[in-house]
Amino acid sequence: MSLADLPGGRCYNLAVARLNFLSIDEESLVHSKSIDCLENIGILVRSPKILQMLGEHGADIDESKMIARLPEDMVKEAVKKAPKRIKMCSRDGRHDLELPVDGVPYVGTNGIGTYMTDLETGKKRTTTRKDIADFARLTDALDGMDFFWANVTAYDVPESLHMVHALWTALNNCTKNYGGLTLSPNDARAQIELASLIAGGEEELRKRPLFHTLCCVVAPLSFERGAVEGQAELAKAGIPIVSMSMSLGGMSAPVTLAGTIVNANAENLASLVITQCASPGAPHIYCAESTIADMNTGGFSYSTVEYALISAAAGQMAKRYGLPAYTGSWGVGGERPGFVLSFTQALWISISMLASTDMAAGAGQIEDAKGGSLEQLLLDSYLWENYRGVLRKHLVNEETIDLELVREVGQGNTFLTHPHTAKNFKNQIFFPDRRKMKWEATLSDGMILEAREEVKRILRDHEVEPIDPDILRKGNEMLRGYEKNLPH
């Protein structure tokens, strides 16, 4: 029997590389100050409907200012009701995601860029549904990618239907779980209807959600009407809600790390309360993509040390509440395709993946997610395939320590020739793909040309499991109906 076959024996520890930023006392302080913030400062909710719902569940509502103050008991009840394990499903059943992870986090693409670099010319250009389809098909083919978020925006469809078209295009061209956004309750309802076609009905979609939705809080502490009403609609349908806080220290949150962490935590708890009030027991994922503002430009950057540390703190807070965490980022995200960051910046990004996260997005984007690149998606995926070895789980127990083996080999002798080594080295040692690592070593523009040809080959040869033609036809008819009913 090899170690890979062992059930774990008397396992004293499951060793996984993880980074903690906050002490237990600091975690408690972040929690208490977040509760203080929600109880005494409150959240701005620009939806009378959601305000009324919160009031009916115990919130103190100031209707004139559209402020809801959330008592501690209300937050505790939401945390209690939220499921601690979530399943996000794939169309083919082969890429289902179970949260929280027991080792390596799930990694996917990022969105929703406003341009991409053209695969033929390398120049920036606006994007269409076909480009979303290409990103989706490439993601479907890449072993390093676990879920798909539309990297770019389709500018060849009506603006109010951007998210609906993105979802339908993604589900047609990628079997993996899709990460969407919502603009309104009507938009949310349309996404549910389209996904239900593929799932086999709304109840089947509830059992096997084919997509999750990122519901971004507008920092500080503000919820826009369309998005928050869409969040409630999706929660009722059993679609996992991702409460993304993008608190920007110095601009939409205090400039101190501690202040930004508390703001992001308070926003996540507030969003969780909304989800659980709308549909008790609905799946909800804690998410923070927060950092400190670049004081030279006012911009947002993933490649900062503050991003890594805030991600670590956010991951800890998610685990404190027993919630799945979406608090890491993976992807180079430089000004152009390739490995263009400094070693230090790349290290900061990699640190965020050690932050107790279950999911991370970022692959395929450039210029801090302003744009997308198919070549970059390939490079980021290959880089992740090699990096994720550090996050594998390792059993630490009597079988893996195996002092009897040490006794048998004896002092001064070698373990190389012992059958134990031959049986177990492949499942104990991580073997990176050296062909993929060569691009990391060269850091030359040549890698882009090679990646471009590889992307073209994949898009030419990879076949995505097709959707039933009748379902495809009906979905396309529904899309035309949505467009026809748009206000003129």
C-alpha cells in the first residue's frame, strides 16, 4: 500500500501552508468594531424594498436617509443561518467546486475588462460576445482554471443586458462554474431563467447552481438599488452570493490597514444579513478585494503588500464566521501581457494565496483588471499549475513519519533504494512542469508569441461539451425577447 491509499491513520495534523496576519485578540477587535459600525453607523441602502425587509427583521431604519442600523443579534442570526459548506456546480459534473477547500484553493479568471489585446495584432481593442466565448473556451480547456468569470465586456449588446449575454455566452462555451454580476432584479431573474434551461428547471438549478454572483458593496457601507435587489432575487433562487468588498484605503475606507479591514468586514457582514433576510439558509461567500489607494494616481492595484495583508486578514475573518472565503488574487495583471512585475510585486500577489482563501480570481487580466488578454490567461494558468504545489495538504501522522522505516534502513544508509521510496515519491513530491516554467525564467517577449500560438491551437482544437440544440434555440429566443422588451 502506498501513502496515497492511506485513510490518514491517527492523524495529528493536516499541514497546509497558510498565512495569518491577525492575532486572536486582533480578530476579536475587528469583529467588535465591525458590529459597532453596523449598529451605530449603519449602512446606506438605496432600495425601499430592501430597507423594509431589513426593518421587518429587526434593523433600525431611518427612511429619510435610507440608513439601516443592524443590531448584533441580527448579524449573529445571519451567521448562524448561513451554510458552512457550499457546492458550486459545473455543467458536465466533472468540475464541481466544494467549499471550503481542503488544501489548494480554486482559481478562476477575472472580469470585467473594458478592452482586450487582439490575438493577431497585440493591440488594444473593444470587445464583443465572441471574445467572451473565446475566453470561456480557453478557460474550459485549461487545467489550472476551476471557474470562469467573463474577462471582458460585450459591447455589441444593449448595456442593460451585458450580464445576461455574458452568462449565456459563458454557459455555452465553458462547462465550469460561472461567476456573474447582477444589475437589477429583472436582470437577475433573466439569468436564473436562462441557467434553469440548462440545469433542467429552477429546482434543479437550486440543487446544482451553475453560476455564482458577485454582489459588490459600494464602499464605504453603501448598497445600490439595482444590485442589492438583484442579490435578494438570486438568493431566493439558491444562487451562491459573493459579497465582494473593494474597500480602498485612503479613498473609500480609512487609510490605515486596520480601518480598511474593519470596513471590508462590516460590508461583508451587512451583505450576509441581506442574503439571509431574503432567503434564510441561502449560500453566501465572504469576499474582499481590498487594498490601499495608490496616492500618486488614486488607482487600485493588486500588486501591493497591503493587498496581500488585507487578504490574509479577510480570510481569517471569513473562517472566524465559518464562511467560505474568496479573498485571494491570482494573476500577474501587469500593464501588458507577460511576466512584467518585479519579483517583489509578484511575491506580494502570491502571498495573498496563502491567506486562508477557498477561491481566487485574477487570471487573464492586464492593467489591474482594466483589460483582458488570452495570452495572459494561458500564462497565469500555467504559472498557477506550478505554484499551487506549495498549497497541497500534507498528512502528519504515524504512517507518514514511519519510524519503523527509519529503523529498517538504519543509520548511515540510503532510503533511495528502499521500496517505500519507489511506491510513494510520486504522490509525495511535487513535480512542476519544466516546459511551462521556462517562460518564467526567460521573462522575454518571446513567451507572448509562444503563448499566442498555443492559445490559437487550443481555440482551434478544443471542443466544449455542447448544449442540447433545443435548449440552445430556446435560450436564444429568450434573449431576443429580453432585447425586444427593452424600454426605448
